[in-house]
Amino acid sequence: MRMWCFITTLAITAFVCNSPAYAYDNNPLQDICVAVNDSQAAVFVNGKICKDPKFATANDFFASGLNGSGIAAPGAGGAAKFLDVNNIPGLNTLGISIGRIDLEPQGLAPLHTHPRATELITVLEGNLYVGFLVPDAANFFKSRLFSKILYPGDVFVFPIGLIHFQYNVGNKKATYLAAFNSQNPGFIFIPNSIFGSNPPIPDDVLTQGFQLSKTQIAELRRKFS
């Protein structure tokens, strides 16, 4: 009997100590959240403040417009429209969002990452060359490229947080849907973030990091600012 109690206690302790609720924090749903020691401050953590359920309506869970192109992205040769918690309030706490991207021939969704979401794309029209980068375990100064050409009906997934891209290699417009397992996946475009930052990253950091001259860095700043 004493042995059985010991085994039971050990099993319960192991479960509690390894439970995800105790093992790590919740995934962040905001880019930054600065701590304050002010109980009167109007802040919220990890998402949106919830509406009283009795005031919720069907429109809180509805959006339209994915049958058409979205807002054109300067220099990318395409347009995008995303429906996340900011467009569909009912997505709050559900961990899902979706978008539509249209790329003209040779249009590019440049190297970017979603810090809070895995992305799964479904090609509706056209041909895409897509890929993502995984750090090389043997040499962290290198990376491995996972890439593939996609056709209508094909599906491809980009793991959470990894740098990836989509490029239209066809001779007509390419359209695809992008689903995310986050209500607010986040978007970090690598070239724009580096060369268009405010305030700018010091020249010495960029020239040494990219092995470029200050003249070349200045030209890149003009392009991405």
C-alpha cells in the first residue's frame, strides 16, 4: 500500500512539473509589451480585451473581400489582404487568421518571417517558387534552403519564425491563400527592417555585417526607407 501511494504521488508530481501550463509562458501575441508598475495603467497582455458575450453578434465573426485583391505592396509587384483579429474581432483567443496574396509575374513576397505563427499556403492560380531557411546545425553561419515550385492546388508550409519567401515564376498572376495559426502572426520583412529602420542601424554595423561599402549601404537605405 505504501509503495502504491509513493508511485501515485510520483506520477502526479511528474505530470504537474511537466505540464505545459507550468513549463513555459504563453506565446506572445504582441510585438512588444513593456512592463509597468501602475495598477491604473490602461494596458492589456497577450491579445485584446474581451467584449461582454451578451453584446457579441454574428458580424464579430465575419469578414468579406477575399474574392478580390488587397492593397498593393510598393516594389513587390503584388498585393495582399489579411484578415486577423484586427479585422475579425471574433478571432480573439482562437489562434487563427488568413490572408490572400496576388503576385504579378516576377512579383516577390520578399524574405520575411512571422514570429508568432506557422504559415500554410494554398495556391489558387499561377506558379510559385517558394522556400524557407533552416539554420545548419553543424555551422550556424550557414543555412539550408527548403524550396519547391508550386502549382494550383498545391499546399506548402513555412514553420514558425523561419525566414521564407514566395516568388511568381509564371507568366501570369499568381494567387494564393495564407493561413496562420495565430490571431496576430506578425510580419517582419528582413530587407526593410534592416535598411529602413528608424533610427538607422549604424553604418559600421551594416558594412561589417554585410561586407558592403558605406556607399552601397546608403543606396540600400534609399531603396528601403
